[in-house]
Amino acid sequence: MTGKVALATGAGQRLGREFALGLGRAGYAVAVHYRSDPRAATETVRLLGEIGAPAQAFRADLAEEGVPAQLVDAAVSRFGRLDLLLHAASPWAEKPFLEMTAADWDAAQSVGPRALFLMAQAAAPALAEAEGAILVVSDVAAMKAWPRHVPHAVAKAAMNALVVNLAVALGPEIRVNAIAPGIVLPPENIPEDAVERLVARTPLKRRVAVEDVVSAAIALAENRSATGQILAIDAGRSVV
């Protein structure tokens, strides 16, 4: 273990869990954030334990007032320091535009850019002391038209804007970057043939491997000369 500590939001399942496990393999102790599935978060903690990474689960609804800062404080209190804030939590709802509600919009904004803004403020002292980093999990949706996912796409675009602004506001002590995955772990409700059509439109014509996204994320988080960058690991989907 390196002695470093990461707080990973949305780390109870799917890609968030993969990021947490990658951080554990890279030598981090991991504060595993989850919102509503304690069993999934406990499984992430168990898997981290199997690779020798200290970990603890923290339940928090990032949309609630005061909770983003409380989550950061709890993680720092438990582990004594913070080297990386990785924000992967993100609501996902697919609807025709005219059926979307204010609640859909508010959920995407509050858990996405609003929570990132507030967690960055709360984490800044500990991250500055460690000369650490913030890594945002963005999405190619931030740069594309996704009319059935408008709140999600807009939230990711706002988070990209926060990346470049926070990189300047928090430098030189803290580096701030984002990674934008392509088709890695599609939601289970998306038909397989729809996924394959999306894959076929990418220059590499294949799904993005989980290990490719995770390794790139950790390399970006630890690169001492990178800040304000948004790195697409998407089989070329963002360029077509």
C-alpha cells in the first residue's frame, strides 16, 4: 500500500466499483460511497479487502443539503488524509424529451455538478496538504446530442466546465481532470442490438474494455503534469 487515500463516489457497483478496485490495486485505501444499496457497497469493500486495500463504505445521498461536504469530512476523519476525490456517481434516466420532469433535471444536476462543486470545496484543504487530485467521470454525452438523456448530458457538460475552472482555482496544489468513457458497461435495459449499432459506429468498432478505462483514469489522476484535461477513452466515439 502507498498510504494514499481515495474517496470514490458511486463505487458500490458497475463502473464505480471497477474504479474503486483499480485504486485498491494501485495502493490506495478507498472510502466507498454508495446511496441506496448497502449490499453492493459491502461487496466492493470485500473485494478491496481481498487485494489488501483498506476500505470502508459510506452511505450518502449527494442530492441532500450538506451531505456532499459531510461525506468528505467522514472519509477524512476515518482515514486521516485524502489524496484523490473520484466522482463517479451519476443518476441515469432515459426518456423522450417531452416526458422528462423537473425531478429528472434536478437529480442529474444535484448529484453531478452541484455535488462535485461542494465536495471540491470541502476536500480542498486535505487534497492541498497531500498535493492530491480530483478526477471526474464524465461522458461522451457531454459533447454529443443525446435527446433521450438531456439532463444527464447537460450535467456532464457542466462537470467538464467545472474541471477546467477548478484546475485553475485549485492549482498549483491540486490537479483536476476528467475521464470520459465510451461504451463500457451499458445499462441492462438497453437492448444488445442497440449497443452493437453504437459500437459499429466507432472507429475502433469495439466496446471499451473496463481495464482500459480504469488504467487510464488512474494514470491521469496520478500524472503530476496533467490538469484541466478531459480524456476520452471511447474507441473514438467522440470524434465521429
